[in-house]
Amino acid sequence: MEISELRVLEAAIEGDIQRRPKDMRLPHGGTRFRAVRSVTVDGATYVRVADTDAVVPLHVWRGAIEKDDVISLNYEPPIEASTHCSLLPDRYDHYEAAFVESRFREDPGYIGYAFSISYVQLDDDFEWLPPDAAQNYRSVRESVMAAWLEAQTGK
């Protein structure tokens, strides 16, 4: 059985991929990005479904990353089949308090949040920094979220 809505979504993603400028930079795991201005982005709050290993985005929201804040790509995105990637800010706790409702943060199934940013927006609104060789402090929750993102691509 084929779900027609999925075919529409796949076609839209494929069209966006084909329309990408050929010279546009595409991100790779380990890259860090600094916001060149205050940037409005999408984000999602993730929870683990009870009695399963399934993780789902329970709540989607919009927020702004402040100028000069740094975000990291902690997995290798499937750039040949996607238009966005999920990134984690260096100031994880700051943005968690700002964007994730306390009722989600306090839920035992809550595993974290991530920003969802298009490759076009990364190219336009962020300075691309070299991968950071130093190990940054990561909260337990942030580490769980980073590990889950990495596991989704198997890379």
C-alpha cells in the first residue's frame, strides 16, 4: 500500500534538492556554525514513546538563535536525500529553557530538542567554522539527543 501524502512529500524534497545551487556548500558531520545575525529557525522537542525504542518529535516550534551563537552538526546528514539537518547549540541549556515547555522537559520520556535548519539557511545565515578538536561540555540530555541524531543515519 502506498500513502499518497508520502509521495507528495518525497517529490517536494526531490524538487528542492534539484533546485539547490550547484555551488552551495553542503554540511558534514562535525561542522560548527556561527550565526551572523539573529536567525529564526524551526525546532522540535523529542520524546521516547513508552515501552518502545521509538523517538518522535512531539512538539514543533519556531525560535531565534542569537547573533554569534554556535550550533553543531553531530552526525553525517544524508545530503543526497534531504534539505535540512538537525543541529544542537553550544548553549543547549539556555535554548532548552527558552523553547522547550517545562511540561515536556519534566516528562520521563523527554530526550531533548534540536534545531532543524535548511542547507540553504546554513549557507546564507551562518559562518562555517572548522570542526572543533576540543571536546565541549555536553549535558547528559544533550549527549543523549546527539547520540540519537547520529543513530538515525547510521553514520
